[in-house]
Amino acid sequence: MQKQRSLLALIVVLIIAAIAVILTIPIPLGLDLRGGSQLTIQVKPTAEIKQITENELEGVKKVVEGRINGLGVSEPVIQTVGTDKILVQLPGVNDPEQAERILGGTAELEFRKQKPSTEPQLFAFRASRFELKKKQDELRKSDDAAAIAKNQEELQKNNQAIADLFESTDPPLIGKYLENAYGEPTQQGNNWNVAIRFKPKGGELFAELTKNLAGTGRAIGIFLDNELISSPSVGPEFAATGITGGSAVITGTFTPQEANDLGVQLRGGALPVPVEIAEIRTVGATLGKDSIQSSIYAGIGGLILVLIFMVVYYRLPGLIANFALIIYALLTWASFALLGITLTLPGIAGFILSIGMAVDANVLIFERTREELQAGKSLYRSVESGFYRAFSSILDGNVTTVIACAALFWLGSGLVKGFAVTLALGVAMSMFSAITCSRTFMFVAISISSLRKPELYCPNLPTSNKAEVAQ
């Protein structure tokens, strides 16, 4: 009985924690529920790049993410589809043409040289940009559209002011001359740099650029979409020949993630591949609202019918299953919030379907328990055997469902993945609610003398077995 008390205390703590999470952490809604725009970007090969690889597609995706951040969209979904497409979902964006203009162009990477006597201005503008970006992150949390737009306008002016401090080389050293870029640790191991490698022509232009700037205190401006992303300086030791060999290192106080992100940005900007908007879809907020209401009504209606059926057919075990089912729903919803799962209409369907899986586990347990009672075993032994004999069937059913969810998540995309995630998480929680919650409640119930009446567990139990059941 001590074990049951400990489990009851654990269940109570989990319920309180789940309610606290649900009340404090809102679940973000997907495009189909909140409304907005969805764009499919087609990445096309060229004469130089005949096939789009995963590495190149990831680089283009990183550039798209940067551009969407400039739009100030909250909770965007950006993912690769197949081998040459990128799916972009922008909840709350009702102007797909604006998104198309921003996302439809090829990223432009350029290495520029800083103009003489502009060092103080560059320092001031970069400090100002840092504050503006910090403020932008704070404004996005408040959803103040007017303030976000004003801050974006100030950021654009700041970026242009920084760009005016630099000038292009002749010919321009642009992204098509870059071969690769990647993060690498320093020899000390406590910092990271970004290594870059140029094609032969790019190596010559880079050597000339670094030769002109070496020892002057002026920086190389690395611009992506006309925005400065790095401004390394060149030491005086390269004044004679510049940095030769076609390779260089961008030094700075980079973390591993920052170094790798910058490498991906540079590779993405270096891709001389055209992209075009293959498809645009707009989802109205009214449709999303109607979908939420319909889903809520369907979920509540189905849940009520299940609760009534369990009590009518299984009596006291059915009532216990209902308590376990409510706990399951609370824990699953709290898990969605904690994991930051974006809820979509298929995701809600997966959640409702998992409720059926949770009930199914209890049905198997109670049917096994009835079989044991009808065979003449005591109530305690019947309940114990019911859980033991049903466990393998429950495990097999849930494992096969999780395998199906894994296949959907691995091979599917977009809304299909949302369905797979919510269903798999719901199945895992249903195992906990059936095996732990229902089991604990059942053993607590049979420990109470007033609840050991045979008709509460098996209404049609033969009279000859009732004396043994009550033991």
C-alpha cells in the first residue's frame, strides 16, 4: 500500500504541474488554425550546379530564414521538401505578395572594402544596430505590429548607413567566387572561427583586396543581401602580397553554433542558383477559427460519449478509467506546451485519436480482469492478472502505432509530421495513464472495503464466485 501512496502523490504532483504549464505557456497555432500565407520555393539548378544537394539546400534555407526574420513574423515554419523545394509557412501574414518579393530573389554575397576614415562611424553604427536588434526581439514577444514596423524601418536605415561606409572592388568579389565556408575550432579550443575557401578567380580578387587593406585598420565588409554580417580586419603582415592561397579565416568570438550558422549563411549566399515561388496559398483567419471550434466540439463530444460508455459498461473500473483519461489529457496538453509543438488541425486529430488509444488500453485491462473474476479468482488476483495479461497486447498495439508515426514523420512533411508527433506523444502518455494511473487507482479502490462489492467490477458475475471475489 505504501507503493500506491507514493504513486498517488506522484500523480497529484504531475496534475498540478500540468495545470500550471497549461495556464502559463500558450501553445502556438499553425497556419491552418491561425491563418496566413504558405509559399513553396523551388530551387533550380544551373549550368555550374547541375544538381541541388542537401548541403546547398540547407544554405538556401538559412538565407530564407534570415529574410523571414526581417519580416518580423512570429512562429514561422521553414522546412525542406524533397531535394529541391523549401516550404515556408507564415502565420498571421495576409500579404503573400510581400513575402514573395522578399523570398523570391537569389541571395547576394559580396566582399567589400571599407572606405578611408570611416572607422568611428562603423563602430557607432554597429553598436546602434545591436541595440535595434535587441529591441526587435523584445517587440516580437509583445506582438506590437506598429512598433515592430518602426523598428524594422530604423534597422533598414542603419544597414544602409553601414553599407555606405564600404565600396565594391573592381571587379566585385561576390558569392559566385566562394567555394566553401564552415566553422572550425581554434587551436586553444575555447573559441571558433569561420574558414572560407575561394575558387581560383576569387582567390586572386581576395588577395588583392586584403593587400589593399592590410595594416590600415579598415575592415573587409562581408555583406549578405546588402546587410553586413561580418567585418574582419587584415594584419600588416599581409601588406606585401595579401592573403594568398584562396583560403582565409574569419576570426571573432564565435560560439560553435554561431560559427556554423555563419558558414551556412555564406554557403547559402554563394549559391548562384535561381529560386522562384512555385506555389502560394492563403489561409483566412476565419477558416482557422471555424476549424478550432469544430475540433473542440468534436473532441469534447467524443470525450463525453467515451466517459459515459466506460461508466455504464465497466462500472467502477470505467469511472477509474475516466479519471485516468482526464489526467492523460492534461499531461499530453502540457507536454505539447513544454515541447513547443505548433498545433495544427491534423495535430488536433492526432490528439483526439490518441484518446481512443488510451481508452483501448483500459478496455483490454478490464476485459482481462473480468475473465479472471469469472474464473473464480479473488478480486486482488483478478486485478493484478488483468494488468499483467493485458500489458503485452497494449505494448504491441502502441509500439506498432509509434512505428507508423515514425514512418509518417520521416517520410511525410508539414501537417503530416504534426499529426505524427501529436499521435506518438499521445500514445506514450496513454501508456503511462493506463499502466500507472489506472493501476494505482484500481489497487487503491480494492483496498477500501466498501468498494469491494463484486457487482462494481463484473455485473454478471455468477453467484458462486462472489464470495471468493470479496476476499
